[in-house]
Amino acid sequence: MLVILSGASVFAQLTPVNTIDLNTTYVPGSKYLQKDGTLENTEKTQKRIDLGYSFMISNKVDTLTRKINSWTAMVDGSYTQMGKPLNENDLMPHRLFSTQFAVVNYRTIGNKWGMVKLIQLGLNTDLKKFDIHDLFVSGGLIFIKTQSAKFSYGFGVFVANATNAPLILPAVIFQLRTDGKFKFKIDLPTEVSAAYEMNKKMEVKLALRYRNISYDVQNKMNPKKRYLNYMELPLGLEGKWKSKRFDFTLGGGYLFLRDFQLKEGGFKNMFKSVPTNTLKGNVYINAGISYRLKSK
């Protein structure tokens, strides 16, 4: 698994190669506090479906020097439903949809060092109106040092157009994991987890996961704030049942953080302080299935 982080809001994560992942999440009615505009306190439910697939394009290994040059691609999509807006002052979109296609190249450049190049194209929208602002393009270059099969870290740069303006940010990667019955994993920024393998077919995991994504949305605010940044931080306990080709996951937990910020486009507004609209913490449930295709 590869994670690339740029600043606090841009990252790309590859699911295990040649695997299709389908996940659903449900959060019951939660108190919605909107500081942008005027809106009486209300409640919102949240439903989300995530689908992802990654595959190897090519993988070349020099048998003499053991240098690697591999190309991997990822396609994923996410659909979120938040409940219909109460009135025109309710700035929370009813539906949010995102999809992206990413291509990653990894090349060995030394004994323990490697170089990753990434480019991704996404469509992040509220499904009301489609234009050039709904397209999100980003790319990065990062140098990774693999200390061992269980520990690696790296640094580089990432370029994105999260607010319709070019944004250059530092990129970091940090991965640490252990094996055995008890497994501990740090995969920043997406996951910190501890798991216990009860047997070869069942695993229980406690995981803290981070999610951050930007959308282009339509509203009647003046000045126009069309870029919605969503951030969440759930802590959950999940059980996984494993077979030869399928994995089934069922779990639940508590969402500590769900923040929504609306921003104006352009470089001058990129770092401008804006109000944060929030959904209060609440429990959630989730279920998922993974299917491993046959490898060539």
C-alpha cells in the first residue's frame, strides 16, 4: 500500500493491487451547526458508498542490479448523501460525488532509495452543475527510503488545484507495521491501527482513520464560495472474515470529527480563514467486501 500526503488535504491511497473494494457507511441523525449564513440548528444523516480498484500496468525487475520500475493505476469513486437542504440558507449539499483515476510510477534509484511519481485526475461535485471547476488535477514527486520490509519514509512535493489555483505543498510518507498475531500499523495520514488475528480466517481491528476531500459545489453565497472541503476522523472496531478470494468486513465506532468549510476560489483566498460548519460526533456502522482477482 502506498500513501502520499501533501500538506493536510491532498493524498492518494492505493488499495491492494488487483483487488476490488466496496464499502458502505451509515451515520444516524447528527446535530448540524452551520456558521456560514443563517440556519436554525438541525440534524443530518449521512450515507456513503465507496468503490475502489487498483491494478498493475507493468512491473520490470533488472535481474542483475535488482532495480525495479513499476507502473500502477487506481480507479475509485465515492457517493455521499446528506439529506435534502431545509431551505436556501442550508449550505450542506444533498449529494456529494467524487471519482479519481491515478497512475503511480515507482523506480529504484539506490540501495534503499526509490522515487515515486504520481498524477491523478478527479471529478468532485455536488451533481448540480458540471464545469471545469469540478475537475481536480494533482501530481507529485516523492523520494522514499525503505529501511526494512516493515518501515519506510519519504519526502517530496505535491501540486494540486484544490481551489482552482496551483498549490505547491510538501509531501511526506511514513509507514510502520508489525507482523504476527498482534499487528500494529502506522500508515500516515490515512490510518493508525492495532489488529489481532484470531485465526487464519478472522481478524479484529481497532483503527483510527483520516479522510479529507474537496468538492466543487453550487450555492447562493455572496461572495461566491464554491469549494467545499470535508474532513472526518472516525475511530472504529471492525471484524474481518477472510477466504481465498473474498474478505467481509463489519464494524462500527464513533466519528469524533466532521468539518465542512466553504472557500472562494483563487490563490489569494487559499489561506484565508473561513467559518467551519460541523456535524456533532456520533456513532456509525460500516460494512465492506473485497474481492481479489486472479493475478497474471
